[in-house]
Amino acid sequence: MPTVARLRAMLTVPELCAELQISRSTFYDWRQKGRAPKCIKLPNGDLRIRRTDFDRWLNTREDAA
């Protein structure tokens, strides 16, 4: 059984969308275009995003200005 810490280390699509303040359709559009953070597809088809992958992805989008 997964530990609570491990579960918190992964985001669901709604959690990611809430954090970025984007719609679910925007997330799936980014995913289709290869612009979304790396995802894990579970056997039931649900997606999870590792917090570390999300943070890394977000850091690559920092504006140097």
C-alpha cells in the first residue's frame, strides 16, 4: 500500500490544473502538443504527475527578464 508521503509526491490532473490555474482542456492540449510535464499513466487510465517532474518542468519555463 502506498504511503501518504508517496501519494503527496504525485499530483492528479485536477490538482495540477488548480495549481496552475488552467482548465483541464488546456492541460490536455499541452499534453497533446508535448508541452505538459511528464505524466505517469496508471493501469486504470488515470494520469499522475510526479511533484519533482512538475517542479523541474516549471523551472524550465522561468522568464529570464
